[in-house]
Amino acid sequence: MKINKAYKFRLYPNEKQIDVIEKSFGCSRFIYNHFLNQRNEVYKEEKRCVKYTEQQNQLPSMKKEFVWLKEIDSTSLQMTLRNLDTAFKNFFEGRTDRPKFKSKRYNYKTYTSNFVNNNIDIKKDKIKLPKLKWVKVKIHRYVEGRIINATVSKTPSGGRVHE
């Protein structure tokens, strides 16, 4: 039987890495809100649901239109779309309310990157994340098994946590 475990570590990024992290939070929020709006509009006009793959196929053309989307990890944008799709599935199954737009002013910010081609790795006191390279981290226990994804989040107090 396979068991998934989550580990939380505190990151200590430098100024450049903080900029990339903040841009990633903003881009994830933008993608979520953009495609949530698209789903709402399509449902209003055509009475049909937009699928994940349909929206995922629009990401490359969006990167041409909004060049700043290229500055962050592409898997984080895909994970944002996946989270939106999950939110809609939960809504239609009656588990939650309708998905809402994400606000700039909400204090808890997060983005998730998938493990692809060894883009996430952990060494003694550093962790390698996509577009961030090696970030200083406080490792308090050994990570067992393989890494599937990494979530970087910013708490209201300003601390950055990696799961």
C-alpha cells in the first residue's frame, strides 16, 4: 500500500528568489481568475462546462499574449488549472460552494509545482525548486520516498513554507 506524506520546511530565499516567488503567486492567481471567468461565461452563454484539457491547451497562446507568464514555472500554471477543475468537480458533487475569484488582498498565498525531470531536489540544507534554483531551507527530518510536487506558500506573517 502506498502512503503519501507531506513535509513542511521553512524557506530562506534571497531577494531574487523572493521576486520570482511573488510573481508566481500573482500569475497563479491571474490564471485561476481568468479561467474561472471563462468557465462562468461559457456556462452562461452556452450552458456547457469547459474541460481541463480545453483550458490547458490555451496556456501556450496565453504565454504569447502575456509574456510575463513565461517568467514562472509552467507546471505551476497547470497545477492552478487542475485546482480550479477540482474546485468545480467538488461544487458539482455538492461538497462545496461555487468557486470564487482569488483576491490580491488575501493573506495566504500559494502555488504548486510538479516534479518533472528532477526539477525538485533536496540536499543537506537546500532545496531545488523550478525557476528558483537552490533555496536555503531548514530541514528538520529526512524526506523518504519520491517527491511528487512542491507547494510554496506565504503565511499572513510573511513566512514562506514548502510542503
